[in-house]
Amino acid sequence: MPDEPAPVTLKLKVNGKPCALTVEPRRLLVELLREDLDLTGTHVGCDSSYCGACTVLMNGRAVKSCTMFGVQADGAEIVTVEGLEKDGQLGPIQTAFAEAYGLQCGYCTPGLLLSALQLLGSNPKPQESEIRKAIAGNTCRCTGYQNVLKAIRLAAEHMAKG
Amino acid sequence: MYTAAFEYHRASSLEEAATMLSQIGEGAKILAGGQSLIPLMKLRLAAPSHLIDIGFTSGGSYIREEGRLLRLGALTSHAEIELSPVAQRIAIVHDCAAGIADVQVRNRGTIGGSLAEADPSGDWATALLALSAEVHLISPAGERTLALDDFIKDAYTTALRSNEVIAEIRVHVPDAGSGGAYICLKRAAPVYATASVAVELKLEGNVCRQPAIVLGCVGLRPIRVDGAEAALRGREIDDVALEAAGEAVRVAADPESDMRGSAEYKRTVAGALVKRALRAALGRARGEIVETSHLYA
């Protein structure tokens, strides 16, 4: 095995902004977001594909950014929690989480917001069971999930009103 | 966590990936969605020195029904299968895809990757062994098709040769009057199951024909339970038959005690799951719409 594997240059669009990075292939997508692009809203919880704190959207779909090499996201559009606000205003899902107390310590919240965004993007009026299924990959140690469920229902209402 | 260092190669087709495997030789591994491989690499249980990424190839993700065959491209994600109306027609396939881990993992993970890893707690091998399924492999030397039962050799061990890539999974569509179900007991969505059961059967009137019962997570590879099938074959499935099948499953299961539960607990769980799966399969064989989901405890 070579001592230093050849770095790879990749292009991403992160929260609408194009960027190019040259990285060692073993670096994870979450590391590129946090360390190279300084987008520290995406959190590392378990680092083992369990907790979902690192969830981001890749081409519109929720993925665990701790379980992807950055090189696998070459050419992709990534949305992180930093991309949810517009012109300094919180987006509708963020507002709903604040209003419904859908968080306590907040560590898992960026991941939950992105999982909720995938759900509501494809299913604007989800059933309770569909909301539960959509966030099954996001662990929250504080809330007991009840207010998270409320927040996502509220977000659906906000988004329906436009 | 960092994986061991590796050289990264991007294949433009599965054929090119197979050629790269041949050229690089030892230490090369295929990367598809990475949902099994990356966790193994982070734990350094796998440390390939070269990864050949097939995630940028095109045409490897599809779900087609051709005649009596459901053809799934190896790069088809669990989510694509979950949402496919074509795949939904085979209940076991839908149950399996919809219940794998969580949304995030289903978006990235592929059916070919799951079979290639051959984790004894993986879902696809157990589910598909209750159907008649084959794995189509390509290599620079040619191609071959193996019955899934011959492909899965042991824990984390398949019949894949060092220069072969999985191209397609082929599932024979069950006859009319058939029904199946795949059910797991899990501690939470993202983790591997404690025990899993796949059941497929056909009804003629009320008489059970061609039962197939396969257990996952309770041995080094999925276990086909001949004793439970014999308890059902050629008879009406009543409570007595269900009990007999459950007992045969308890006996056939060969689990290890670990953090998911003791061996005795897992045997009991498998015996209970097979009865639930059989009831769902019977309803479906009669044309009823039976919703199933994994059990969380």
C-alpha cells in the first residue's frame, strides 16, 4: 500500500454554493463539511451510522454524512442545516421546532431537521406513522420525541400555508 | 473515525470495475453505497488498500419484471426497491426493502452491496432465500449466474471470485395464490435485527404447497428450516401446524449469545416470529392486504 494515497479533487454544491476541494480519499463527507468548509452545524454523534446527527441532504435525499466518503459526493448538491434559513430568517421547519419545543440540548436537531425536510418535500401531509418512519434514523436523547413529532406536524401546516 | 488509507479509483462501468479488480489484485474492494463497507472499514475490520467506486456508473440501478422474472440491478438502492410498484408485487421483497435500517441508509445502501457483504444479520440474503433467487456475476473472464443459496457461503463469505462484480439479482415471481412475509425483531431501526424470519408459501384451497422458511441472524448464514416446512407442507395451516413450525424453528436456530440477547432468547424470538410471518403470508396468499412491520423491543 502506498504511504500517501493520491488526493482526489471533487466539486460540490453546498447550500447552493459551488466549491472545489482536494482531499484524501478516506476523509468522510461530514469532515469536509465541518473542517474544510467550516459548516459546523452538521454534528458527529455516534460516528457509526446509528444516531443520524450527521444527516444532510444529498441531491434531495437524507444521508448520514459520517457514512460516506467525501469523494462519493462528487458533483452532488448538499444541503446542511446552514442552508435552511433564508435571508437571515429561519425556515419553516426550524420555526416549527422552536415553536413546538422540538429540541432540548439541540445536538440531534440539525439531523432531524434534514430528515423532516426530505419527508415534507415528498409528502406534504404525512401520517403519524410516516413521520415516525422518517425519523427512525435520528436518535434524540432529550425530548422523548413527542415534541419532535409535534414540530414536524406543525412544520407541515406552516409549509401548506406557504 | 478514520479508515485505513486507500487509493481511490472510480469505475465508469461494472465491466471496468471488474477489469480494475483483476489489474490491482489483492487489496482491492468494490465500493457501492458504502453502508456496510464504511462501518467495517472504520472499525478496521476491513482495510482494503484500493477502493473501486461503482457509485458513478450508470445503468446499474433498475427494477424490471420480464416474464416471470424480477430483475434488480445490483446498484438499486433499498429505497428505490421500497418505493417500486413493481417490486411491491412480491411481498417479501417489499417487506425487506422497507424495513432495512432507516431512511438514510436505505437511500444509500444497495441490494448488491448487502449480498456481497454477507453479514449473517443482513436482511436481503435471508429474505431472498425464501424465494427462488439468483445472482448474476461478471468478470473479465465472462459471466455466470449462481443460485443465491450457492452464492452465500458463510459469515461474510460469498462465492465471489477476486475479479467478479455482482451485476444483477434475479427473483422468480411466485405463482398466483402465493404469499410471503419477512419480519424482524429489532432493538431500534438503525441496528441489525435480533432475529429475522422469511416465509413464502402457496395455497391450493386451504392446503399449503411449497412452503419456504428461512431464518436470519441466528447462525453464520441464513438457515432454511426443513422441519418447519415439513410441518406445513400438504396440509391446512391451523394452530397445531403453526405451533409445530414454531417449535421446528426453535430447534433449527443456531444463535450465539451477544449484546442483542442470549441464545435461548433468540431461539424463542425466531419461533414467535415465524408464526406471525406465517399468518401474514397466509392472508396475502388469500389475496388480503396484510400490512406488516418489524417489531421493535
